[in-house]
Amino acid sequence: MSCRWPLIVCDEVQDTNEEQWSLLQRLGATKLLLLGDLNQMIYTFIPGVSPERFLQIKGAADLEIELEPQSHRDPSGIIPAVANTVRLRKFDHESIKEALRSGRLSIIGAGSPTPHTDLIVSEIEKARKSGSRSISIFAHSNASVAEIAEGLESAGVDHVLIGIPDAHAEALSAMSNLCAFSVGEATAEDVRLSLALFLTASVRGDTPALAYGFMGEADLPDPISTALAELQAALKSAAQGTLAAVVPIATQAWHALPLTFGHKPWRRAASHFARLARPLLLEPCSAESVANLTQVVEATRAEALIDLEQPERGSVSLMNFHQTKGREADTVIHVYRSDDFFGAETEPFEQGSRLLNVSISRARQRVVVLLPDQAHALVAPFSSLNL
């Protein structure tokens, strides 16, 4: 294989587990260039990713080159210094005080009388007025991201949802297929296949036996088969009206089946699908209107999965903290909630502090931190700053 790939570059090698490292070695490249930083290791929840693994990988290298610490993202060094001192839990450090004085770091506490969504919208507007061409909003959980997206949609703030989970993406496709089925643009087999794909993505691991039932390669249990037939009949009946009659059936389809799993990712995707469909709801249900809806949904789905650059829509991006690697924006807004769970760690929060280091350092110009009433201990020290 070395003839095909004489050089292989592996970025973020600190988050490589044993199987991935074995694959790199088996590819047999003449040269292997590894880029990594232990201080940016944030995927330790994946089995095999650990500081010990990183040290083993470093030990296998013939030559180690220590790069200069200067940041090309923020040449002033102010934000990288903040990120590093937060990682070290030195919240009283002069670098943080300087960032606060210069406006490069802003802390907004729960004492603010402004509603949560309004605070986010206000910070977006402030960033734009100060010249930010790109703005990223980070939250801890997918649920938080979904709620923020819904709030931004209601406020009329165009945004891009980045890095949605596979199950979310497959649920969006399934809902599109259900709408297409209602007007005869998708078959019953298409619907069943899309449900099988969602099921597999939401369960992960080996393909569940029920997925083969949806694909027609095994018998579906009678209650599920009956519920599926009723769902398809309801879609055909609703197609006599507008999309407003069909979309709710499609978004509630998984809940209409007698299943006990997959409800959470489907629910989040349903909220997303409903927002995308909202401008089209009053159109008569037809092949044309469903095709328009499918086009919008699939474009959004592809954009979120492969991170397409679309400048007219990409000025505000939204994602969870673990999806921030390799990204950057002029202004970064951190949104924390009282129910954020960062694991069972306690001070000095080695894993969580590395996550803060990575997410803070994504900013070129400014970092904004929005805190809840009861902040998790990982970020609670922020509450004593600038309040």
C-alpha cells in the first residue's frame, strides 16, 4: 500500500485508540506524519483513547518536532492564553483579567433579566456590529443544541446546525420519505428502508434484527406491521390537504409504532424537520411541494453531516462542544445549562478542562460565556468573573 499512499497525515492523533493506530500502521505508508496535542485530548470517552495511548504513539515516532506555541487563529495570543489558563484552572490569572478588560472575553451570568434566547440573539447582533463575519454557538448536549436552534428559528436568526448525529440525519430522511410516500413519490419499501436505517443509526453496533424486518428480509412483529399500515393509510388520507396535515404525521411516525427505543433522537429530529417545513406548510400537498420540502431537508442534512461551506447561511453555526475540533469563528458563544453533565470528574477536571481549552481556542476575536443559575462545577468559577 505504500506505493499508493507514500505519505499519510493523521491529525488529532491524541484522540486515536488502539484499533485506529493499528489501521494506520497496516496502511504501510513510507512516511507517517502525526499531529497531536495532549492538552486537546477530548475523546477519552472512546475506549482506548488515553494519555497512555498517546505516549505510546509518540514513542513509536522516529522524530518528534515541537511546534511553536503561537496561534495563527489569534496572533495576539490573548484567547489562546485564556484557553490554556482555564485548562489549568487558574481563573484568577492575569491573562483572563486582561481578556475581560479588553472585551475579548465576556461573562454573562444568570442574574441577567434578559431571557435566554434573547441573550443569545443580542450577543449575535453585538458580534455582527463589531465586525464578526462568523459566529459559532457551542452547547454541551444535543438537547441543548436543539433547544437553541428552535429559539433562533423563532427569532428569525438564520443558522446552520453542524455535526448532527447519524440518527438525527437518518430521522430527517425518514420523515422526508414519509411525506413523499403520501403523494406517491416514495414506495412502502422506501419508507421501511429509511426506518431501518434510522433504527440502525440510533442503536449502533450490530444491525438490530428488527431492522431486517423493516427491510423485508424478516417478518415484522404483528403489532408493528399493523401500526405501520395504519401510518401509511393516515399519510395517504392527509395528502388530500396541505403539507400542514402531512408533516405532523411524518414527524410523529416513530412514536406511532409500538417501540420503546429511538424516541429521543427522533424527537430532536422532528423539531428540526418541523422548523424546516414551516415556510411550506400552507402549500397544497403535491409532488412538487413535497419535492421542495425534500430538497430543503436533504440540503440541510448534507450540510450538517459534511460541513459544507455556504456563506449565505453559514454566518451562525451551532454545535455541541465535542464537535468543535478543527473549527474556528470570529466570535464563539458558550451556552451552559444547569443540567449539563460533564461526567463524574472533580477538580481539577482534567478531561473537562481540556474540552474547555479546545472550545475556547476556536475563537479568533472574542469569547462569550453564558452561565445558568446553577452552573456545573467545571464552569462555576466563571461566575465570579465580570459579574
